[in-house]
Amino acid sequence: MGPAHSNHADIAEKGDGAFSHWRHTITAGPWCKSMLRFSTPRNMPLKKVRAMVAVVFPMAPPFGWIEFNRGKHVVHQEIFRELFLQTFPRAGVARPHLIDAAEETVPDTRYVWRVGGNHEFELPLKEGELYEKRLPYQIVEWYAEFERRGGILYPPPESYLYYQNKVGLARLFIERKVKIPPTWVITSLDEAKSEMDKIQFPVVIKDPYGFSSLGLLQAAGKDEFMEKMELYFSKALPDVEAIVQSKVVALKEARVTYVDGRPFHGYWRIRHDCSNLGRASNLGGFQDFDFPLQGPCGEREAIAPYVAEFANRTGIPVGGVDFIWEEEDADVKTMPYTLEVSGGAARMVQGQGPDAAFVIPSLCRTEFMILAVIDRYRSERKHLFVDIDNVVSLSMERVRRWKGDKRAYMASEVIKDLPVPGAADALRRLRERYFIRFLTARGTYEDAFNVTQTWLELNDFDYDDLIVVDRPQSKVCHFTSQTLLVDDFTLGHEKKEPSLNQKFMDQLSAAKLPFVQFPLGGSNLFAFGPKTWIGLACASR
């Protein structure tokens, strides 16, 4: 399968009445990807809009989608493929790379993928291999081949070792000290007899490779335990273990679906009585979606903090996890027992078809997946914010030539600015270790973004992001303690001696936001190359 081309039309959305927003898909430009475009009607000066106006390349890496179909018509996969294809353009990716063979992998492309549904993923088995036991290893091996060829996959294929694999999960939880009920992996009826005195009753007996609560048994004491274990192994496939777990007596448990440790969907599974072990609604339980996922301002009054801890501890970044509390009225602020986690969170709500209860949370999941990949990409390098006027552009000459008249900011004049010698080459090399994000205050400029973008392209600048704001103080919202701003910090360029914008520097210093004061007009500093820049970065305040 070759690259997919987006057919999405441009979308116009009304803002707060001051201006409109447009989203464009482009086929030309620095990386042939879409951009988020914020502009003003009739080239209204930014100072009249009194708001940030920016056009931003969204710093999304090359994206792709891996589809496992082996030439089959797979309904589940088609639904999720379409959900991802709707999500990619919203994240600024016009043409994701769709592939279904490792040989088509484009190195350094971030590929998302999923496996869900029984028997949706099947590869030939060797003689004597059992599908249920071999499945997670086949998934890991098949997708790892895309990584071997240079793709960057999310979620990491190795996290699927635990997909429908309760034996692997039990061992992982014990190793990583996840709170679980006392658990035993029993491989035979003889082992069940020898371990019986150690087991804490009552217990539930699970098929390690089952799902949706199918095949669950329970035993209140030793006699019933041996009876149920005999029944279990009489029906179990060869070499299939049994998971024996002390029963947590509770009417409510929770299923929480998360991406990168951030929960986005959750619900209570409620049994009618404790004699019914079936958690799924098709086995006598029901679901309640009034569930405390996120507390206000991240306070610990919801499940989110513990989900983040769980994902970090287990190393499973994407999943649907089952929690249960011993308390009659479950309190999500207390640490629950973890029963299991399904990698990839194939089933979030009851239902398999394209109904709203299934599609809407699934669409949320695709958006969280894409955002998780973008977040990871953006954290790979430090962010270097670079001013344009008098830092990479010798714009003071233009302003003085027109003596500060408004004609100095006309598009036809701005486009004539000369670049600071060596600036483009230095930034190109610095881009190997930084995200280069141009951030310029051009509130009086005509058609500020388009002119700036065109000027950067004409002068051969490579960069990751371009943001245009109305005034210097509007830049602050983009900074963190981990970013670095390079700016000349001057005002009044039409004058013989420009003044220093000390107020802005004091504001940054007070907020502990690192910055470097660049010599006014560049002073040919870029001609010394990126080593000089790195030295400046080390000297940042």
C-alpha cells in the first residue's frame, strides 16, 4: 500500500467573532505536511485583533499506520483504520504512510497500530503450537520487524507479550510489585493437589488466554477446588495453565482505558450479586459510566494518578485495566487490586459494531494515541525559540529607511530584508539537537505570517515551527523552564539608538524562563557557526 492522500476539504470554523480559523492541507513546503493556519480577515493588523495570531507547523513527525490484514476483509481493522485516518489530519498529518508489510517501512516514521478482536491476528503455526499461547509472541515478532527496519512503533510491540496472556501478566505483576490478589499459576491437576494447602480460599479459576469472563470457575474450599480443577483440565487444551486467584468479594470493579498512563475512558462493572463472577454485561452484570477519571486540576480524587503509576510500573503504555476494591463502596483514592490489563484496550464498552457507544470512545483513543506519539517526539530534543527581527533578519535597516512609517511593515518591503550572514546554516546544524521554533512579534506587519513564512523559505531556513504573535509579552505563554529563547530584546528600531526591553527580560527572569540576549542586528555572530550558539545556550539565564 502506498502513501494515503488526504481528501479532506479545508474547514472554516468561527472563532470568538474577532477572526476565523482555517485548517489547510498543503502539498508543498518544508516537509510536505499539513499546517495549522490561523490568520485574520482582510489582513487586519494583529494589534487590532488583540489576540495571538499564529500559523504553526504542528511539529508532528512523519506518521504511518500499519494494517495487519494478510489479504483478508477484517471489519474491526477497517473501523479503526478509518478512525485513525480521520484523526491524522486533525493532528497536522496530511498523508500518513499506510503499509501492511515490513519491507515498506520508511525509517524514522512513527507508526501506530492495533490488534483487537478474537482471531483478528493470525499467522501460521508450527506443528504442536497452540494459537492462544503463541498469539502474543507472534504479535511482538511480526511488528518488531517494522522496528528492525527503522520504523518507530507505538505502542511498543514488546508490550503485547501480555495480550490475552494472564500467565505473563501474573508474573509481571509479581515482579513489578503491582497489588494483586494472591495468585498461583497451576500447570496440571497434580500441581493443583500439591499446592492446595497454600491456596487462600475462596478462589476464582481463570483460563489464562480467555477474555470477556468466559470460562471462569470458583471454589469456596479444598474439595470444591479439586472438583473444579478436574473439570478445568478435562476441557483445557494441552499445555494450558490455570490461573488461581483469591477472590476479592465486591460487587463493583472498574475498567479504565488509558494511553501513555492517561485515562480517557472508564466505567464501573457491577454484578447483581457476588455469586456471579461474570464481569461482562452479557453474563449478568451491567455497566455504569459515571466514573471519576480525572479530578479538577489533577487532584488525587480520581483514578488518574494511580493509572499513571500503574502504566509506569508495568511498562504497558496503552491498555484497558481492571481494578477492584475490597470496600463495599469503592473509593478510587485508595490503591485497588489489579486483576488484569489488556494491551491495546481492544474492547472498551459493550458492543462490537459501529454504534456511538463503541465509536466515540474509540475515536478518543485514536486521538490520544496520535497525541502520545507527538508528545514523545516533542520531548526528544530541547526547544529553541528564535526571534526573527534583528536576530536572523536585518530588519532594522528597513525600519530606519522608512523612519518608522507604517510603510516599513508592508509585505512588499518586509520581503526584501536581508538575512543575518550564516544564520540559516547555523540553525540548520543546530536543528540536529534542537527543535527550531521561530517566534516573532509582528503586530504591525501586513499579512504577518504569510510574509514571514515566505521570507524564511526564500532565504533557505529550515525550522520546525513558526509562531507569530502581536507583541513581545505574548511570547511568554509558549515557554517552559526547559525551553530557551534567543531574542535581541530591543524596541524603537527607527531611532538612532534602540532601547532595551528590560521589562520583558525581567518578566522572563522572574518566571525562571531561560533566555539569551542576542547582539542587536546579529553582528555577524551566526557566521561563527553553531558552536557559538551552543555556547550562548550554556550561558542562558
